[in-house]
Amino acid sequence: MHNIIQISYFIAAFLFIFGLKRMSSPLTARDGILWAGIGMLVASLITFFEPGMENYLLMTTAIFVGGIAAFWSGKKVAMTDMPQMIALYNGMGGGAAGAIAAVELLKGDFHSQTFLTLAVLGALIGSISFSGSMVAFAKLQGLIRRPMRFPGQQLFNIAVFLVAAGFGAVLVIRGEFTGSIILIFFAAALAYGMFMALPIGGADMPVVISLFNALTGLAVAFEGFVLNNAAMIIAGTVVGSAGTLLTQLMARAMNRSLGNVLFSSFGASGGAEESVEGSMKPIDAVDAGVMMAFAERVIIIPGYGMAVAQAQHKIFELMEMLLARGVDVKFAIHPVAGRMPGHMNVLLAEANVPYDRLYDLDEINAAFPQTDVALVIGANDVVNPSARTNPDSPIYGMPILNADQAKNVIVIKRGQGKGFSGVENALFFGDNTRMLYGDGQAMVGELIEAVKEF
Amino acid sequence: MIEGMTALYIFMLSAFTGYEIIGRVPVILHTPLMSGSNFVHGIVLVGAMVAMGHAHTTLELVIGFIGVALAAGNAVGGYVVTERMLEMFKSSKGSN
């Protein structure tokens, strides 16, 4: 039986890597998740046959409780709310890694100091990932509205982390555990994850979720060493390194280092409030519609606001309408538009917008000067020209879409508020910019009506 | 039993594998792939089951129960969400 179990884990590890590989190309992505799913099924079913196990009834109950809750919530959630669900499920994985470590620490029989160290490290990372992901979930779900910041926050966070690391070290060095030390260790680790995520603004959430995803992978790998389970080691490490790379790619797209995302209070600086020349000039939907109907080239720039307003289907309709009139329509996708890398691509794909109309930042920026209308829907910081022109701006240096270079810019926006970074957007005050105030979906609907008229 | 050095080799090779898989991915697949890798670390379910299966005291059992439930949520939720996301890629391909 032992061999069958080991071979099953081997097959599972193979299927995970194979599945992820398939998922990395659009053509094979769909069966990729299926292969990985089979791997998971094989691994978890064979685990029931591990020798010396008890508590089967409770274990099955736990699987059903967690599985059904996740299945139901995953099926029910709207496509636009996917990012927070990933944060939520990721947090659960981190919590599970922490729970494994807690059980092992309570049992207290480790083969060597190395295993003990890995168990404690996994517990530390897993707990941070758990509470951090839960905060990320709460923020994206709108349960926590504002980034929470207070003076001396970084020092406070470092102190909390040192408490967690210190008690972790005590556990490793003493090699003998009392409940209270374990309790303080976990409490401090959980608190650190929470305080680490609280000050981070919504715009930086994709980077943070990706980081927590990588951390959970690492925690799973460490607990895999402790339990001597190769499938956990391999799957966890693969996710850990893949997630780290993805986090770097995302941070780079914002022209910021990871440290900068995590430790600088972005947009919180009270100093150097930007004064922007000019005023915001409103436009109504009919005029905006006419402008687009008689344009030659239109670029649509979607952002998080499009996701919130669920406007992607209306955008598709507008695109069809304009294409039928012979207008060239392109989509400009900023790498960090939305709350996840590729968030906009997923939403537009859901609305049937073909891939070949979506352009990356590098591909599209040269096209703006020849563009008649740039339609910005729910994007803000990613089109702020201050990133290019104003060295004092907190977002200075971040690559942006040069929408301001288009002949006309129409911005659909709910109100006059600032973006997630809290920075005033110079684009909105430009001479060639007109503001179309209102709900994204409703306004695009009115644009469609206007285009139909002419 | 995985020996110390073997474990280290597994760790290193797996790390490179993960790095290579993501390295050549188009931006449009970043979200599904992040979601997919989120599902893959749901393998923590296996560890949680083993830990719970060997629990003796009530406290160990309670923590083990929470661990298994969380891990099952990670695996099942991760799968459902990834599958739904990739589903859309299929439908949009047809319309091109």
C-alpha cells in the first residue's frame, strides 16, 4: 500500500506541473485545469489509505463543510468579484498550512531540528498569508473601505513581526513547547499579516494577492517537508516560485519595487498637494456618441470602474456598433488595470470582445496621437499624465497609457472623486478632455443609443 | 523517507519549474494562471488530512478539523473559479 500511495503522489505532482504548463497557453488552458484537478482528486483520495489514520468521519465532514461552502460561493460569485475570491481561497490554504504546523507542534515529536524549523517557518508564512488574504478579501469586497494608516505604522508592524519571529525562534531553540508560547506565536503571526495588508490601497491589491499566493505555496512546501510528502513539496514550491515571478512582473508593470508597494504609504503623503490647471468640462452622452460615431479611430481604455459597473457587455455592443460604421476600435489594456493582472482581459473575453482587438501598453501608446477619441471607462491612475510629467507626483515614473495625446478624450466617471491612489488626475483637466458623469453601464447604454441615432 | 539533500534538490528543481512555467505566459492568462496556481497549492488538503488523521487530543482534532475544512475550501474553490474563468476563453475563441 505504501508504494501505491507514493506512486499516486508522484502522479499528482506530475499532473500539477503538466496542468499548469497547459494553462500557460490560451489554446490548451481549459484542459490544463482538468488535469490538475485529476491530480488533486488522486492525491486526496489516496490519502484516506495512509497507514495509522483515525478520525475518518470527522475528516470527511470537514472536507464536505469546506468543499461545499467553497463550491457554492465559487459558482455563485460574479465574474467581476473573482479577485477577492482568489484572495479568500488562497487565505484558506495558508490557514490550512498554519493548522498543520499547529497540530504538529502540539504533538511535538519532530525527527530533527531541521523539521522543527521548517514547521515553524511554514506556520509563520502560512498564518501571515491567511490573515493578510482575509484583509485583501475584505477590502475588495468593500467590507473595509479605506486603507488604514497611522503614524509609526512601519515600526509597529516590524515590532509585531519581531514578536512572531522571536517566539518562533523560542519554539525552535527550546524544542519543547508550552501551549502559551505556541498561542502567542500564532497570534503575533496572524496580527502581522493583518497589519501588513491594512495600509495597502486597492490599486496595489493585485500585487499583494499574488504575493500571498506565492507565500501560501511556500508554506505548503515547508509543511510538505515536515510531513515527508513529496506532492506537497513539489506543488508548493512550484507555486511559490511561479507566484514570486508573477508578483515581480506586476510590480514592475507599475514601475515600483515590491518593497515600495508593501512599505511606502502610497498616496498617503499629506505634503505637496498637486495643483492642476484648468477645470473639468462635462459633456452629455449624445454629444459624446456623435463624436465617436464620426471618428475614424477609437481606443477604449477600461479600468476597475468598468468591472464595478458590469459595463463590459455594453462595451461589446458599442464596439460592434462602431465597427459596423467603419470606425476602427481598439482596446488599450494597462497591465495593472483592474484588481488583477489580466482582469480586464478576462472581463472583455466574457463579453466576447475578440483578443486581437486588445493591445498592451507598449503596442498601443504610439497610436494615441492618431486617435480621434480615447474613451476612458472607469480607469484613472493608469491614464494620469502626471506619471510622465510631474516628478513630485506619487505615481511619477509609472508607465501609463498616453490617452491625453488623443485628439479627444471622453472619460466616463461616476463623480469627481480621485482614483485609488488618491492622486488628482491631470488628464481630467485637459483641454481635449470631456467628462461624462454617470454609472458606467448606463452611460455606455446612452452612447449606444446616440450612435444608433446618427 | 526523503533524505535531506534529496529534499533540497527537489526544492531547487521545482522552483525552476515554476519560474519557467510563468516566464512565457501572455498577460491575458495571468489571472487564470494565478487562480490555477492557487488551486494547486490546495494540495495542502493532503497534509491537513494526515495531520488530522494522527490527531490524539481534542485540541489537535479541532485544529485539524479547521485545517481540513480550510484546505478543502482552497482546493474546491480554486478549481471552480479557475474553471469558470477558463470557460470564457473557450467561448470567445469561437467568435473570433
